[in-house]
Amino acid sequence: MTLTGPFAFASFAESLRAALAPCPVETDPDILLSFSRDQAPLAPAGVARALVRARSTADVVATLRFANGLGIPVVTRAAGTGLAGGANAIDGCILLSVAAMDRILRVDPGTRTAVVEPGVLNAALAAEAARQGLYYAPDPASREISTIGGNIATNAGGACCLKYGVTGDHVAALEVVLADGTRMRTGSLAAKNVAGLDLTRLLVGSEGTLAVIVEATVRLLRAPRPASTLLAFFETLERAAEAIVAMESTTDLSLLEVMDRTTVTAVEDLTHMDLDTSAAALVIAQSDAADASEAISTCERLCRAHAARDVIRTDDRAEGEMLLVARRKALPALERLGTTLLDDVAVPKPALPEMMRRIAAIAERHHLTIGTFGHAGDGNLHPTIVFPGTDGASRAVAFAAFDDIVRAAVELGGTISGEHGVGSLKRDYLGLMLGEPERALLGRIKAAFDPNGILNPGKAI
Ligand SMILES: Cc1cc2nc3c(=O)[nH]c(=O)nc-3n(C[C@H](O)[C@H](O)[C@H](O)COP(=O)(O)OP(=O)(O)OC[C@H]3O[C@@H](n4cnc5c(N)ncnc54)[C@H](O)[C@@H]3O)c2cc1C
């Protein structure tokens, strides 16, 4: 790229450093490489030309003004725990890290809101809210390592979405920087707000393609009641899935998760928790309702009616937390088995048994191991394809199964992504979800926010 105007005689790095000083700018290839991918190893990634470590909104403004003037792509990244390649580098891009913007600015019990910089870890905010007797509900399994900005940009889900909704349901207001460096505020502290179009909601889940989030005002809830918990082991996946549908439609649950035998076995090998690895599926349910114990008793009855062969339950909070460890270890446990290609699909809840049947058939057809776990109460599954090699032929088979899973979810009325986002991994599948008029409108919305197309081009939309 040829620099023009005031930058014509300086190297790219010198120009960027001059425009941003004293904000740190890295150009060392090894450092750039280590920031060029998220946690989706098989999603496409390019080679970045610089990494900006923003420490303030002014740094973000300066970066975007510089990049917009020269038409240089900017990939915003936070903790890099994404699972769809959203934060992966694009050839020639500036990586804009907001991880160091990590202050909790305010927790306000009066409005039950918190104002945070984008790099605050989800768990840090949850802990601060809890200290003040409040509750930050969105709970991606990555909450200890992922940021509020990243959670908002991906509209992250988690186990408690079943009762409390996804990240976007808890965002009251945002401050963002537009592609040309303009600062903009959206939303309101008020509990209700219908002024203008809901740009806050539009920015939620936009995966760094519309603007850079520099401050978020999120809603807090009153602390939930202590939960009662149930673990049930099933002879067949179908019976487990049917029990899930029955429990979800009749009881007030705050969590309803599933793990298949492959996943349970991998977790047992990792944790030695004494899980029953001969069962076809493990279902975990939790309720924090006023009648939590009664709700879990109903679940126990429903599980037994669906031929659960072993049911464990507790009304003790600490014991319940221990039982949840099995589910939290699902992904790391499967990752130990080989190269993994993690999928994320969601189907309407009644279609869950059929989706689980289809995943098992896809594994058999492609002679692959697929460990399936997920937020079953939301119909959101993470079939994880495990394969031994990293060679092209192994990858091709894995991607063929991935393709079959995504298409099966759409055929059943579901979606190509329930919570991880589209990123670079699933962009080719957008056509399955969006009609031509919708895609064209999205293109015009993108152009209105980012006329030069510098923000995470080629991703998400
Ligand atoms: C072990 C593990 C468990 C996980 N469990 C869950 C789960 O239960 N539910 C779930 O939904 N996800 C889960 N994830 C995926 C991931 O943690 C989420 O997508 C998370 O929201 C990403 O946050 P991050 O801070 O790592 O963002 P990054 O990965 O750095 O970025 C993600 C996307 O957001 C954009 N972005 C980041 N910050 C900003 C900003 N300030 N402004 C604009 N755009 C921005 C990036 O460009 C990119 O497109 C899991 C990941 C791992 C590794």
C-alpha cells in the first residue's frame, strides 16, 4: 500500500506511531502472529501489519481516523476467545486491541446498571456486581477469560440464557467509535426507551463490523435465589432429548444442558469425577425459582418417565456448582482428543431430538468422532468434530460433516449460529439464513456506518 499526503515519506509503522503517540504500536511479526487468531483454529486468518494496544477512547479514535483515511482494514480484538474467527487478522490490517481498556467505571444500585470499559472480563464484572448484592446474568462458559466488549460484539450466550436471555438483553447503552473516528452514544439508562431506531441492539452481535465499542452500560439484576440441581444419565440420546423438551416446557429452569457419551467420556478422562461413561447422554438441569426444589423434583419425575437410569439431585448450592464442573470441562476435554472443529447450531426446541439423531447419523456417515454438548434447553448444540490429522484430507472430511450439521439445523428451522457468531468461519453459510433483500439491506447498513469498508471486512455480514 502506498502512503499519501502527510505520510508519503514515512514508513507505515512510523506514520502509525506518529499518529497515535504515545499509544503502543507493535509491528514485530511474532507478536502480530500471536494476536492474529482467536480460538477457532480452522477459521481463515491473514497477516496483520500492526497491532495497536489502545488504552483509551482517544487511542481508538486516532487509530480509526488514521486507518479510515488510508482505507486500511481494522480488526478489533479483545480477549481473542471467539470461536468463529471474528477477531482473526485480515491481510494488511491493523489489529486494534481494546483488552487494556479494562476499568469498571461505575456500579449503580439505584438504576441497577454498571458502566464498564470494553476490556473488562465478564467474571470481573460479575464479581463486582455480586459484592454489591447484584447479579450480572450473561454467563458464557468463557466468562473468566472473555470481555464484556467481546460478549456484546458477539451477543454471547451461555447456560443461563434459558431463563435470563443473551448478552444483548442486558445492554442498556453503548458508547462507540464509528469508522471515521466519530464518537457516538446509543441507548439510555431508563428502563424503557423507544426514541429512534434501536441502534444499541443493532450494534450488539455486529462482530466489529459497524463500530468499536469503547464503553458499555449493562443492566444488573437482583441476586438470584440459591439453585437446586439435577444430573440424569440416559440409555439413549433420543430419550434424553425428549426429556429435555418435556422439562423445558413444564418447569421454571435456569439451566438445561446436555452432553453425549463421547463428551462425558472425555470429561471423565480429564476430571475423574466418576461419571457414568456407559450412558448415552448426561442431562444437567438447574432451577433458581422460588420453588426450585419442587421444580427439580418435577424434572426428576420426567427424567425417570423417559427411562433415565440414574438421577442425582441436590438443593445445596456448593454441591450444585461441583456438578456443573462436568459441563464446563466439555470443550477442553474434547480438545485433548485431537484436532477439533467446533460447531454451534440452534434449532427450535421441539426439533432437538431430531437434530441429535441427525448429528449421530452424520458422525456415522463420515466415520468421524463427534462429541455433542450444549445449551439444550435453548435448542443450542455444539457438535464438536474430533479428527486425528491436520492434513488436507482429514480437514476436508471434517468440513464435510460440519457442512452437513449446519444444513441439518437450517432444514429443521434453526440457525447456522446460536451464539458464537458468523466471523470468518461461517460467512459462506449466510446465504442459507438471509434472503437477497435482507443481505442487500445489511450491505447498505454496513455502508452507512462504514463507507470505506474498513471495519472487519469480509466477516459476519
Ligand atoms: C472455553 C470457551 C468457552 C466458550 N463458551 C462460550 C459460551 O458459552 N457462549 C458463547 O456465546 N461463547 C462462548 N465462547 C466464545 C467466546 O468466548 C465469545 O464469543 C466471547 O464473547 C468473545 O469475547 P472476547 O473478549 O474473547 O472477544 P474476541 O474473540 O476478541 O472478539 C470477538 C468478536 O468481537 C469483536 N470485538 C471484540 N471487542 C470489540 C469491541 N470492543 N468493539 C467492537 N467489536 C469487538 C471482534 O472483532 C470479533 O469479531 C467460548 C470460548 C471458549 C474459548
